[in-house]
Amino acid sequence: MEVIEGTPVEAERFHPRVEASLMVKLLLNGKAILATVRDLSMAGLCLTGVPELGRERVTVSIPLPRDREVVTGCTVRRRMGDVMALEFDQLDWEDLFALARFVHPRLP
């Protein structure tokens, strides 16, 4: 259960999250804003250190170690201070497999 602005929120998750300490780029109007991944799943990620963007959609670039760079559109699902939760758009097969190669070994 998450607490957002003092109110408990029951999150429905179908994909387990794994801790990650990756740096990603949010691509906005030709500029790149760096952020740190707190956790990651096959459906999205949670970022820290993100300034207020005033947007509901962003493009994120995730350089997976020893693998490919996944670039995809995302919908902003939650925002609390400098923490932002993003849900991935539809991923192509290559990106989906690369993400699975990163997530799977880190599952409990």
C-alpha cells in the first residue's frame, strides 16, 4: 500500500518491481532531464529527483547495462514532490525482452 499526500492508496500491480539505481533521461522539447530510477517493472518505473514538468506524458530513455537503450513514451501516473511514477506505452519485442533481461535476475 502506498501513501500519497497522507491518503493510503491501494495499488494494483501485475508486475513485480525491482530496485534499480539507473540514471535515465526524460526527453522534453529537445532537452534531456536526468533522473534516478528508484524501482522498475515490466510496466513502468518510479523516478526520484524530477522537477515539476507540468505534463501528463513524457518520453523516457533507459540505458540498460550491457544491453540496449529502451526509449518509450510514458504516462505520468503519480507525482509526489520530486518522485514521479511512469507507466510505459506499448513496448516493442526487443525492448520488452531487454527489460525482462534486466528485471528477471533481480526478482526475489
